[in-house]
Amino acid sequence: MRRAALSLALLASACAATPTPTRDELAQALVAFHAAPAAPTDITHIACRGLEVDPTEFACRWRQRDGRRWQGWQSYLALSGDGWQLIDEPSKRP
């Protein structure tokens, strides 16, 4: 029991170390990039990992509702004083 709690705490701290956009921030970034807009309620499971080349750029993945189905998406995002911005066109994950 104690080992499981420690593992969960370590996992939570590792996830907290990488900045990740909120649903609202990602939806705004999609609209600003002129990508297919999505309502924040149609975005879930956002996960990002930092890039070693630039600490302000991240490879991000998320799930987005497409009608009645959820589709996996990915793109590179940058975090600046203006908030989150897409660096390239989002693509569907295989």
C-alpha cells in the first residue's frame, strides 16, 4: 500500500513538471492557427513532453471529439508570454 502511494506521488510530480495547455488554451491555439476549431468540451487527455532543443516548445497529444467518436491528434506547441501557440498543422495520430 505504501509503495503504491509513493509511486502515485512520483508520477503526479513528474506530470506536474511539464507545462500542458488547458482545454480552453488548446482550443484557442487551434482557432488562432486556423486549424479545425474545437470546443473546449470536445478536447480531453492532453499530454505534452518538452523538447530538448527549446525549453519553450512541446510535443503534445490530445483526444478530440469528431461527431460521436474520439480521435487522437498531435502537434508541436510553443509557450510564450502570449500563451500557447501551435507551431505546425495538427495531425491525426495513427
